[in-house]
Amino acid sequence: MDGKQGADSPQCRLWNGPKGQVWVELQSLLDQVFKPLEDLLMEGVQAGMPDRLLDVGCGTGSTTLAAAQILGRRQRCIGIDISEPMIAAAQSRARQQNSSAAFVCADAQRHIFDPAGFDAIISRIGVMFFDDPPGAFANLRRAAREDATLSFVAWRSPAENPFMTAAERATAALLPDLPPRQPGAPGQFAFAEEVHIRNVLAPSGWDRVEVRSVDLPCRLPEKDLILLITRMGPLGGLLQEADIDDRARVIETARAAFDSYVRGTEVHFTLACWLVTARASAGSASAAGGSDA
């Protein structure tokens, strides 16, 4: 796989810059926060026991490593991500764990996979960043065997995820340069609407599409809340890159927005997601629409 594919795309620049490095630095915390999402996907892996599995947008490798542990060394688990620092972290984790999982730095939207190479494709919040979603899923269909399974978790709307947007809503009046979210654009909430998910998958060679709404209870240590607020999301990006006159006031205002979630030494919240499953349509790999791989 060629890690240079899509190297000039906005998403490649984003995830190979400070954003990707933040995910590496906060790897343990983020894996803890998103463990319920991982567990949801692993239920499907355990049920299907595929021979060859592809994890799209694998980041620092938690879901790929978990799948490899379930499937054992006779099966093959490969994680793909556009971020070099995140893939380097994933590879390091695999060595430390003596895992059979393999990791590749490449753009899953454009990469030329071996045709019909996988019988399962999964993703934990990693498929919402494609600039051409139908083309990306058509490319993944070409990488899938007939009747292969697709299973991914994506966020529902910002309104249904108030915890995830609390910091930026609380500080909007203090930060006029805080970048607004663009509905439907590549990013965290790109798959917020069920109809959009179905419109993307239908022409891309996937059928038997099921979109299930799931609400997952999550928690993190209260001592780590400020770290999450000041490093993640639009506010985290602005705090890291901009010279803010009243930085302490911004952080104090953002932290106060989470008071209702704090219970003693822990923060409790709910993540509103879609669990999307589908099957690779029979005989549709070569005809699937979208960009050429």
C-alpha cells in the first residue's frame, strides 16, 4: 500500500499534523472513552469470525488489535489510516503486544487494494472523513469478497451529542474565530443523518443496509477532563494554535459547561451513535460507482 496516495488532500494534511499527534498523545484516554464503541464492533467480529479483516481509519490501532486478539493468528487483521504518526503508534503497540495485526499508512478512499481480499470491513468512527464518500465505499467494495460484511460506528447529530459540543458552545461568545461546524462536510458529524448514510452506501455496491441507533454510556476520570477539553475538537485546535488573550477564562468557561456530567471523581456521559451494517452485493465489485481506486 502506498502511503503517499491522497497526500495533498485536506484530510491528509490534517491528520498528519497536530490533530494526528494529539490522538497519539491521548491514545490511552481516547481508547478508554471509546471502549464501548470498540466492544460494539467486536461483538460482530466474534459472531462472524472472518478470515481477513480490514479496519478503516484504524488510528492508533485499538480496534485492529482487539480484532486480532479475537481471531487469532490464523486470520489476518489489517488496519489502514491516513495518519503517519497514528500508524507508527499502532505498529509500536502491535510489537509490544506480539500481535499478528498489521498496519498500513494509506488513504482507504483511493488506495488500490487487492480485489476481493477481505471478508469483513470494520471502522470505529473512521469513515466520516472521506471527501468522496460514495467513491470511498465503492473502493472498499472492490476490496471485499462477495457477501463480505461491513460494520461501522459513526456519530449521530451534534444535538444528540451535547457532551461532545459543550466546550465550543460554552466558549463561542469568547472566541469569534472558533471555526463553525459545516453540516455534511467531511468530519466528525458527516454521517449524522441516516438518509445520507443510505444514499452513500446504496450506489457503492453494498446492500442489506441496516442503520441502528445506539446510545452508549461512557466515562472518564474527572482529572482528565481538562486535558480532553483543551486538546480535542474545534476548541482544542484553536487553543493549541492561536494566541488567546484570556486563555484561562476560556478554559474556565469551557470546564464549567461539564459540571452536570461530573459525579465525584468520574465524568459520565452518553455517546449517540449509528451502528451501520451491510453486505457486499453479489457481482457488484467491478461495477460499483465512485472514484477510480
